Amino acid sequence: MSDRYAQVVNSPLGRLLAPRVGLPTPVELERYAPGQPVITGKVMLGAAPGGRLARAIASVLAGASVDVASALDEPLRQALADAGADASVWNADAPSEERFKALVFDATGIAESGRLGELHAFFGPTIRRVARCGRVVVLGTPPEACDEPRAATAQRALEGFTRAVGKELRDGATAQLVLVAPGGEDELASTLRFFLSPRSAYVSGQVVRIGPSGRRPEVDWDRPLAGRVALVTGAARGIGEAIAETLARDGAHVIGLDVPAVGGELAEVVERIGGSALELDITEAGAPAAIAEHVKKEHDGLDVVVHNAGITRDKTLGRMPRDTWDLVIDVNLSSAERIDAALLDGGLLREGGALVGVSSISGIAGNAGQTNYSTSKAGVIGRVQSMAPRLRERGITINAVAPGFIETRMTASMPVAIREAGRRMNQMRQGGLPVDVAETVAWLAGPASAGVTGNVVRVCGQSLIGA
């Protein structure tokens, strides 16, 4: 469904009137198209003294042929030179109208609270120079990985800083915090590229942890999933359809799964993307075995599983029948547990594989009239957090996305007032698109994201509700 409000306020007359009467003005977000570079525009790189990620960051930027600038900081300039990046020099005191498409700052050197001023020293002169649909990426160390309490305190402070910056940015710009554990420096490329690129258009205010994986796969960044097989549940429509399309675009063979009632729509999707269809109801007792049998027979295993299938059955708790409660829990949570058990016990999810769940803002913040749905989506988060350490030993990652207000058939059917509130209650002042969720899933599912596990990433435009 189109956002008529956004169309009106972005018309010539709307752009003139909206600021005068204090109306929010959502900008058209830049989204990825195949063949685009990681980022179009200059990236300003900075680092606190004593940091450990400058070389890793420089390597990623040079590998992506990014136009880089930095201050005259000798260790930083040396890291850029060693990576083969021909970086320009930027002087904050020199008169300039230059704008940056991204600001990237290595904050790992901030080892106590007295040095948090390094954030102000870098961002104070540059934050107002962030371009339309620009990016801010702060990199730190997981507080739990710090040896000293004062260092852990300072690193935890980065989260509040980054979220606040995200709420100050305008014109479709985003801010993220990436926490890289010691030993995980070489795992940075996939995540930094994602957060710099238009693929992360509707992701902001997020904290992502990266750790060592011990794997160094060769990656074709245009088709990172080439040769891999992915199962996507609920693939016939909406977000599931977008996930299937995006994984196929990135090279995967997609098995689209959905209920027989939408078999015609599912067939159209998989035919369009060159995938294959599997029609069944995931709540049926024999569904996990049927999926495992199909995967074994047709593909001898899977590399990616995306648990997207989900339903809502909204009523306040006192008016909700037990069968309505049970159905939502079964579809949204329990069925995924049973399917994963069948695949893992059967050795059908290959080493280097990825599990991606679809949670929701409702699972983080709760939502009146959705106790069943909120419970199920919080359970998805619990599953990610509890399974990540166990699956790491098998070389498998597990993460989840948590969409906010996404423009789908379901949201199009909402009452107008509720729909408009949902669209505007985030820093982007607009709803996201199914492709925004799909791009995030594709990043988490890629082989280069082997160090990214146990994360829940909101795709919500930095919603005003939740954490």
C-alpha cells in the first residue's frame, strides 16, 4: 500500500508547507539495486588512540573501493596506506562545505569514562556534515569481553551514545554500534559493508556483536549465497516472498514453503526466482519429517533456514480462547523448534549454515491485544540466545530479525489512525518495506557473517517503542 502522506509532504507544495506547520517529512530512502557499489560518497574514518580495529576497518573500506578521508592521525593514516586506500586528509578547522556519506569511528581504544570525550572530538565537527541517507557506524568491544570494569563501563556507554545519535540524525540517516570481540577482527567485512550500504535502509539504532568463527570463506559480494540452498517458510506473500526473492538474487536456490491454500501464489514466486515449492502445514505432526525427507532427497542438505511463517489472532487476554492462544504459539514458535530439531538431528543443516528467525517489535516491547503473538515472538528471541552457544560448536549461526511497521497486506488492513501512528513512530517517519527485512535476513544468512550469531536485529527505522 502506498504512503499517501509521504507523497503529499514530498510534493513541491508539501515540502514548502510541512516544515512551517511542524509536520514530519519522511524522505525517500535509498535502497539497494544489483550492481551498486557498497556506498556512494565519501566515508570519514576516525579512531580513539589505542584502538585495535583500524586495520580491519581500512581493509574493508579498501576492498570495497570506498572513497575515504581521515584526519592527520599517524596510526590511522598508516593503516589506510597499508590497506591500499588512497585517503584524503580532512581538517576540521579548514573552511569547507564537504559532506560525508558515512562516519565510521573505532572506539575500542576508549578504556575508561574520562576518554569518552573522544566521541565528541570526532563527531562534534562532523555530525552535521552527514549527507542524506548517510550512515554512522561506531565500533567497540563487547563490555563482557573487557578485562577491567572501567573499560567495560566505557564500552557499554557507546550503546547510549549511538542510539541518541540515531535520534538526532535526519533525512534518512542511520546509526549503528558494532561490538567486535577480540579475535573477531577479520569477521568485520560482512557487517560493516551491510551497515554502510543501502541494504540497511530501515535499520537504525542497533547493536550487533561479532566474534571469531575460524572460517574464512571466499565470498562473491554480488552473489554471496551462490551454490547454497535456503528454506524459507511462509514464502508465498509479503515479507516471506521478499526474503525468497532476495536470497535468490544473492545466488541461493530457494525452497519456498507455505500452506496448500496459497499454493498458486507460492508456485508463481518460486517460478519467478528459479526455486522450488513445498506445500505443507508446518503445524502438522508429520511436517518436520516431511521437510527433512524432501531436503535429503532433493538437495542432500540445507545451508540456510528462515523461519518466516507466522500468524496473528488478536484479542485481549481475558477474551482469548485457548485454541487461539495455542495456534499462534504453535505456528510462530513451536513449529520452528520441531523443524530445526529434525534438520539438526538428521545432519541436514550443513556446517557453515545459518538459521534466521523472524521475531517482532511486539516480542520486545509487548502489544496490547497480542499477548499470544508477543509471547511467541519473544520466544523466538529466547531461542536465538539459548541456541547460539550450542550451534557455534557445529559451525552454525542463529540470529533473528525483529520487524517494526512494515508495509504489507496485513498493515494495509489496519484502521487508518493505527496505521498512520505505526508509520510515523520511528526516526524515519515512515513504514519499512518487506525488502528491508529481506536484506537484513540475507546479510545474516551469508557465509561471510559466520562471526555474527546470537543477535536480534530490529528492522524498524529506530522505533520509538522497545529498546
